[in-house]
Amino acid sequence: MKWSWYIFLPSHTVIENTEAKLNDTTRDRDELKEKLNVCGDYSRQGWVHFGGSLYYISSEQKSWQDSRSDCQQRGADLVVINSREEQEFTRQFQKVTWIGLTDRETEGKWMWVDGTPLTMSFWGNGEPNSHDGNDEDCGEMKFLDNENSWNDKPCDIETVWICEKLLSVA
Ligand code: 2F8
Ligand code: CA
């Protein structure tokens, strides 16, 4: 009996598809590398990860608006607290800090810096109170021993602040 050996060469289409897949994989790898580099940069600057965001607590003190500008220059904004877990995470820094909450536009209408109205809140006992008739239009984390820790305070008082950068899911 006579045996024959055949060599099966891939077709042109199979080669093209394989090349296309290799290109996709190379692009995905490069994008992941770039994301890792960015994460490394943030981490070295002191940002920490929680949930789907990165957080930065300042070492300086600034007015609410200057704090916000600092966050924006870092590609972020003042922290927006959307859950009890995020409230607890933010409180565990144990620092009096500006948060991204203000009623500067309309007195009594508290808004987050991302344009959303306040729904879930963690005001301290008796807050917000515009204490002694002062214009207290900016929100801070103040009563650190209590889950209900927020206070309204005059926006120009220099205070430590917390930035939040949302991580994109894509
Ligand atoms: O007791 C709450 C009250 O404490 C301070 O006023 C004495 C706060 N003011 C500042 O921190 C400037 C008030 O906002 C706060 O309501
Ligand atoms: Ca107050």
C-alpha cells in the first residue's frame, strides 16, 4: 500500500483573518499598557482606588472654589457622594474636607458638582444651618465620628479637599 503526505496550506482568507486578530490583540495590549501607565502615575501622586473611582486628599487647604479648580486641573472634580459606602470611604480619611456640594446657585437647593441634585444626604445634626445667619453655601465633611457628618460652611474658608476621578468602564 502507498501512503501520501499532504500539506494543507491556510487559505488567503484565513491568513487575513489571523492578521486582523493579531492587529486587534496588539492594539488592545497597547491600550492596556497605556491605562496601566496612567494608573501608575495617579498612584504615585497619592490617588487611591475605591469602587469605580480614584480619590485624592489634598495636603494643602484652599477655598471651596480653588479646591474645585485644583481637582479640575487634575482631570477630576470635588468628590460626589452617591452611596453609604462612598460616604464611609470618604469619612475614613478622618479629615475635615470640602466635598462637591453647594447651594450657591439657589439658596437651599443643594447640588453636586456633576449637576445632580442632592438625594441621599448625610447632614450632621441641625445642618445645614447657615450658622449665625452666615452665608454657608458649601458642603464639607466635618463631624468625623458620625455617619451624618456633613456641615455647610462659608465657601471662602480654606480647608483640605477630596477630589474624585471616575474611571471609564470602556
Ligand atoms: O456647631 C455647628 C456649627 O459649627 C461652626 O460654627 C460655630 C460651623 N462654622 C464653621 O466651621 C465656620 C458651622 O457651619 C456649624 O453649623
Ligand atoms: Ca453649618
